[in-house]
Amino acid sequence: MCAVLFGNEKMAADTDNTKMLMLAIFAVQKLRENVNKTFSSLHDGVKTSTEDEANVDGKVKHFVTQLHHNLCSVNDCFSDLEKLTSNIVKGSQGSSLGVTGFLSLDPVLDKTPMYQQVLQSYKWWTKLKEHSSHASSLLNYHTMRRSTSILGKKRKLQPSLLAYSLQAVDQLVSSLNRQFMDAMVITKVPNMPNVYQVTLGRTFYAIVGLQRLLIERVVIRGQHENIYMDERMVDIWTPSKYKVFQKITDHATSAMLHYQPLRPDMCFFSFMKWLHSYQKLFCSPCRHCGQFLQDNLPPTWHDFRTLLPYHEGCRQ
């Protein structure tokens, strides 16, 4: 109940503050109008001619009276504005970086936004520190739970990446070739023992860089694109010139990181199985909208669990 009352009071205070701000804005507009009127009157001055020399004194008096009236109006508007601004509740002050605030006073145009950039970096760093502290507490909590749950039991260690020899990697690649022999072929690139070329039917090439069984780099290119820098080296850095294969390269990088917590052999197998799901890239509709093309692109994103195709904008 107290929380509801406090919320209502805060909402009412915000509403009153908004009204005061609107009145202050109108007061500023009225003040500017009177100031412009005063300066226009001063600019025009007293207009006289040779025919009206007898009425010069009257015109001067009228000019002085009008100027006095205009100045009084400016003074009244300024007083009203001061009263309104004193009633406005000031919000929470922004972060201050000490003497770096003087950077905002630098008149040099190319250095003026420096303080705003420093302030933005400081806010980002504060938010990162807060998130990292929460993540650290959660990780420590789960570590304690794991240590108590396996107390008194022999812990089975996961094999290291270095435990897999090159022969074991070749055997795993051979088994994958036998399993996916319908459309996908994995071959080792000559003179580059840690790089494999994955040919997915007539759809695309995939250049996969490995560290034993750890996938470190994936590049997708079209079948008619050149994958060699010269006669001996394969280009594993230059992206495809087609947007569809650039998108799939980005998704392949995400898939590489998604399967990483698994065992190295399971990670490699799951990634290749996910890559195999692209064999009908250009003839499979999106499972969400049922269309083949969206923004002139086929369904380039395949779900990491179900392997179903989706458009970039239809991801669930």
C-alpha cells in the first residue's frame, strides 16, 4: 500500500514538474518576443523629417514612453521566468568526471565533443563493471553447488584439445564424409594441415580453420568464387562478395561459438551437421513466414537445435 501511495505521489510530482517546464518554455518564448520587440524599437529610433520639426519633441517623448513600457515588459517576463524555474524540481545530476568537465568549455570545434565521449565511456565502463560483478557472483554460486554435489565422488576429466592427434581428426573427418556422403564432402587443403574445405553440393564452399578439433575460423563462399590466394595458399580471410554468403558466414561464426561448450568431437560433429542443413538453401521456404525470399535473400539462418531455416527477420 505504501509503495502504491509513493508511486502515485511520484507520478503527481512528475506531472507538476512537467507543467512547470511547459510554463517556463512559454515564459521564455514571451521573453524573447518582448526582447525582440524592444530591440526593433531601438533599431527604428525616432523617425523625423523636415516637415515635422515641430512634432520632434512629441515623438521623442512617445519613443521614450514606448521604450520604458517594453523594458518593463521584459523585466516582468524575466521575473516570471525566475519564479517558474525556482519551482522546477531538478533531476538527478549526471556523472561528473572532475576537472575533465572543463573539456566541454573548449571553444575548438574539433575538441568540443571530447567530454561527451569521455562521459559516455565512463557510463559504459560503470555498466560493464556492474554486469561483470553480477556474472562473477552467479559463477561463484554455481561453482559452489557443483563442488558440493560431487563431494566424495571421483570427477571425470574432459579430454583436452591437445589429446586429439591429427590421425584422430582425420578419422573423425572420414566418418563424417561417410555419414554425409549424399551432399557434403570434407577434404583437407594441401600444404595446410589445419584447414579443411567443405563442399556442400552445388550450394557453397566452406573454409574451416582448425586447431586440432577446435574450430577457429569459418568462411563461406560461392562455388564459382576463387578460394586460393596463390597456388599453395587458401584465402581464409577475405569474405564472399555475395551478401547471402556473408550472412551465412556470420551465422557460422555464431554456431561455432554456440557449440563450443560441448566436447571437442561433439562440437565439430554438431557444427558439421548444422552446416549440412544448408544443402537446400535456395529451395527451402522460411518456417515462419513460408516465403522463399525476404529482402532478396533466402532463409540464411538455421536454428542451432532444430536446424530449421528462417529469414533474418523471422528469427524466433
